[in-house]
Amino acid sequence: MARTALVTGATGFLGRQVVKAFERAEWKVVGTGWSRAKPPAIVKLDLTDDAAVQGILDEIKPDVVVHCAAHRFPDQCVSDPTGTQALNVQATGTLAAATAARSTLLIYVSSDYVFPGVPGEAPYRASATPRPPNFYGETKYAGEQAVLSATRAAAGLAVVLRVPVLYGAANEPKESAINVLLDAVWAAQQPADPAAPVAMDDWAIRYPTNTEDVARVIRHLATLYLDRRARAATDDDPTPAAALPRILQFSSEDGLTKYQICQMLAEILAVPLAEDRMVPSREGNSGAPDAVPRPYDCHLSTAELRELGVAVDCVGFRDWWRRELKAYRR
């Protein structure tokens, strides 16, 4: 019998790829969304409504819930702290308690922004102590704590998966902090004011990771954890499930600043990116005093995933963009 996956945020940037990854593996998949949900393909679900969450779990009876839904842009999180807390923290805790009560596996997608990213600390192991640098990171860490607390007595029933900034197939560039740099490259071709070129961060190191790779890892983890639990039940031995890590991390190894990414995209597009059109900014967090703090380098170690036998290879960043942008070259 095919297993069933319930994916929250299924209309979102990562959620769409997670749905596809499970479908390719011949799982039954039910996706939920809110503002972009189009029933019956995507179930409209308010994750802050406890009764609604309980109801869909009882109706679908999923083997695994993949929790992708989140407020994930740091600047927008600061603009809506109440809504961000409600979705990233309270709704996550409610979902974790509900899945634990039903012995349903929960995979919670978290962020590298739980770490401060100060120079010299990276790469961070999964066991490193989180110290979020901004409000967004604080809510994702609080979400992790809510998941781990709600499932503490349920061995093998939840795993936190931290990932860095994502890129990949998008409905529009602004879905991703990486994809949107395409707009910056095009804007740099004709600056509104030639005396004021586009300024682009050349300080923080990012590790852009493709959504398809993340989705593949999530699907692999779902199968691994459920299989371990099934064997433990058959053998009347809880050790295999209980021994599985509760926190894992996945990331590419392509460390790049936003400015370096823009240079690469401009090269692929065969358009100029002279410094009179885009200038590198190395101010970091010493710029505008009211800006949301960003980490310098929160590279995630994938050691724990590799120890589980999960493939951590990623599509090459340059290679993916060469294929994606081929039609746009002039």
C-alpha cells in the first residue's frame, strides 16, 4: 500500500518541489496552502486553527507530515511579528502535538538562521548551540523547540531539517532571495540614476541550495525514518527508531556572496556588470542602523546526514543556472 504524505505550504517555493518528489516516488500526496490554495488540488488549511489541523490529520491519516509553511523573509517577518509568531511558532507547536498524538512522523523545515554566523564559527554541526541573529531566526529556533518538546516522548516521530537560502524553479523571481538577483542584474543594465549604481552585498557568504535537492532529501528521510520505525515494531525493539537523529542539516557547498552570484548570472546572460552599474557593498551589519541583522557565514555541516547514508550531493549552482537561463541569453 502506498504511503501518504501531507505537505504544508504546498503552493510555496519549496513545498511545490516536495510534492513532486513524493509523487515521483509513487506516494499519495495531499498538499495544503492558504492564500494560493486552489481546491481540490491543494486543500485550503489555516494552520493557526487547531480544530482544522486536527480535522485534516484525522481525514487524511498521513504517514508523514512535511511542514514547509512559514514566514521566511527576515524583513517581512519584522514587519508582521504577530503573524510570524503565529505561523512559525504557535502553528508549528500545534502541528507537532497533533502529529505526535497520532504517531505520525513530522519533518519540520528550519533554517541556517538559527545560528549567528559570526566569522570563524562555521561550519555549524547540528549539535551546535543556536544563537539566532534576528527575529526570523528566533522564530525558526522557537519552532524547532516546539517540535522537539511536543515529540520528546515519541522516539523517531519528528526530525528538524535545517536548510540555507534556497533557489530553483520559481513562479516569479521574488519567491527566492537568490532568484530575485536576476532582477538586480537586469536593473543594473540601465540604472535609473547613472551616478547611483545598484549596491549589492559582497560581505555575507551564502550557500544557495536547490529546492529539488532539498525535496529529494526530505523524501529520503521520510522513507528512512518510517522504515526504521516499521522494523522496530516488527522486531519489538525500539532502539533503531529511537537512535535516529532529531536534528539534521542539508546544504550545498557553493559559498557565494550576493555580488558574486550577480557576477555569475551576468556572465551566463552575457550582459555587462561593470562597477559603474553595480558596486559591491562590504558594510555588512554596519550599514543602515535599522536594517535586519544578517549572519556573515552560517554554513551548515551535513555530517549527520552522511552518517545516515543520505546523499548530500547537490546540483552545481552555475550548471543549474546555465540550463535555466539558456533561453534568455542575448
